[in-house]
Amino acid sequence: MAVKMDLVDARTTQRLLSWLVDFLPVLVLSVIFLPMIASRMVNSLNAPQIMGEIAGTYILYSVLTLACTVFLWWWEAAAGKSLGNVLLGLRTTTVSGERPGWGKTIIRRLLIAVAGIVPILGSVLMVISNQFDANGKKQGWHDKAAGTLVLDIKAGRDPLTTGGTGGPGSFAPQQQYAPGRRFVGEPEEVPGKPSGVIDSVPGAVRNNAPEARPRPAAQPKPEAKIVEVRSSKADADPDADHGHTQIRSQSPDALHLLFDDSRCLDLAGSILIGRNPSYADGDVGVHLVAVDDPERTVSKTHLLIQPGVGSVWVTDRDSGNGSSIVDEDGNVRELVPGKPEQAMIGHTVYFGDRYFQVERP
């Protein structure tokens, strides 16, 4: 299943329909309560004692309306979603492809509400104001003020789950060497194969392995592998850009990691991956693997990788740009810092602008 990598701006009709759907709960409450309140107001002319009932009904209407509005704004702030967005396949994001947060959500929603001073027409004009955007109809006036985008995730990529507007370079590893992107201290020969496994990670939930997909024609495998460098905390120098790279003999049964620059890393044990990884408390017997990242999208210590049975366990080490696992169908799992997630054979792990695929030798 191909994964669409382009970002697609929502069409004007989609934005308008989404806003109308979002307004629907308040409209329903108004249809139910306002005629009731008006009727009792008329009756109060002859029965003043019902003024208390009128006040109670009005308070209930106000509380329900406020609750609907707050929930809608919270949903958009926290996840870029709303009733209309979900039904029409849209997401509201910042210009960098992140969740809008309360500030930006309040600004864009209040501007739509304030435009309603001109009944109906004002709010509608604000919602469809992207039609007047000279920059490719990307933003309405309220979105420009808030710094937000409205994107069609059915026609394109959802930046909230795929690394922002920059996103990963591709959802399939490149099979050709990319000049300038290799491990620090790595030899020029293409490396090779695996050894050693850990059969479980405490606290992690094991997923069932997907069916194996057809593999391309076999290609010659190298007889060596690239593994770190430093094997204890005492040897770690956090200020150094790289350490000594060792060449180890091939082992037949473990998995290896195929990186986006076609380099293979055999998994002989637990490793920490980053621009200049360093140990934390509890990192015993863990190897350090430095990767080249001129754009600095990879954190100094980005991922902990631990071998399992037919899989690897991936833990984000509170990285700046986050990490994710993409399965063979293109489904994306964002990693929660500190929580190990299982990556099966054929899955791709993204960290910053770099990525690797879990491979069987």
C-alpha cells in the first residue's frame, strides 16, 4: 500500500462544511432550548412565579453550549481534530505541522466568532477567506493570524503523525548509497550481518508478526558488520563526535538494520543511536552508534534499540523531533518517550530525518 507523502491543503468547500458540522451541536441546543425559553418568557407575563424556571432553563442551555464549545476547541488544540475535521478527513496544524495548542486554536475560533457580528455572512466569509490568499489558497485570514493550516489527510499525508511538514524522506528505504550520509568512522565497504538476541523487553506489549512480504532477489551479503565503539560508561566521552568503530565477525541468526544510506548494522546487542550518543543511568552493556546528520534533526541520544525474537524493541530517549514506526501497510505508530515499542521484520523506524528498516539477514 503506497503512502502519500505530499501535504494537501483543504479545499474551500471542505473548510466550510467542516465549520458547519462543528456548529451543528450548538445549533441543535438552540433549536431545543430557545423556543422553550421564549415561550416561558411570554407566560411569565401572567405567571411571574415561573421566572425561576426560565432562569434554570437558560443556565442549562448556557452550560451545555459552553461545554460543547470547550470540548470542540480542546479537541482541535490537542489533536487538530473536530467533528467536521474527522468527518471530512481534515486536520488543523501549525505551519510546522504540529498540534495547534490552545493559543492558536482560541485565536482562529474567536476570529470566526467575532466575524459573526455580521450574522452568518461574516463567519462564512472568514471560514472561506483562503480563497483570497495569494499564497496558493493555503490560509484564511483567521489561519494567518493564528499561524495554522487546514490539511486534507485523505488526499495527502497527516503531518501530525509523520514528522511535521518536513516529514520523513520516504516510507521505503533507499537501496542506493547516498553520498555524505554514513556512520561517523564507518569504513567504505558495505557491512553485513547479525548476532545475539534479547527475547523480551519488560513492560512492553508484543505485537503479532505480520505476514512476510515477498522479498527481492537475493543480493550478496557482506561478511562484517558495523557496531559501536564504546561499551561502558567509563569509556564514554559526551563531547566527542565519534568513537572507534569495530568490525565483528558475522553471526547467522540475528536481525540487522538497513539504514536509509544502504548501510547495514548487525544487532549483536542493545545499542543507543544518535548524533553523539551517551549513556544514562541503567545503560549497562549497551553499545553506542553515532549517525551522520548534518541537519541536526537527530538528537544526540535519540533511540535505544534492543533485539527481540524476530523483532527489535525501540525506545525513544526523549528526542527533540520524536520517532515513529511504520508497518508494511503504511500505518504509523508514534513513539512515547521512555516506552518500548516492537518493530517487526519489514517495519521502518524513523528518527529525525533518518530511518532504518528491520531486516532478516
